Amino acid sequence: MFKFTSTVDARQYEPKDKHPVILNTFHALKPGETMELLNDHDPKPLHYQFIIEMPDQFEWEYLENGPEVWRVAISKK
């Protein structure tokens, strides 16, 4: 079970704002902290962005896989 430091409900944001808000929230985490991401689609492109830009700096775990809501725990290493 995760203890979330913060939650980003990406469904509230315009598409152009989603990734910046999520990334800013992640960067504000301290090592060992975890954020919860809620989205209305699979955030696979965001996961790829994390892999490319921040390899070995995060852990990504799906908690819910749609079809209406995707929940992901993103932890900072």
C-alpha cells in the first residue's frame, strides 16, 4: 500500500498542461516519496517520457487500468 505525498488528477487539466503539472509534481517529491496520478486514458506516453528523461529516477506502478480511470503510483528513487 502506498502513502501518497501528492495526487495529480490530470482529468482536471487541459491537454497542454497535463505533462508539465505532472512533471513539476514529480520533481517536487523527495526521494522515497510517491505521487498518485489519475487520468482518463492510459498514460503510456508519459511513462515513455519518464524513461527517456529520468531513467533510474522513478518507479511506476499501475493501480487501476481503466476503462474510465487509470491510477498510477509514481515514486521517486
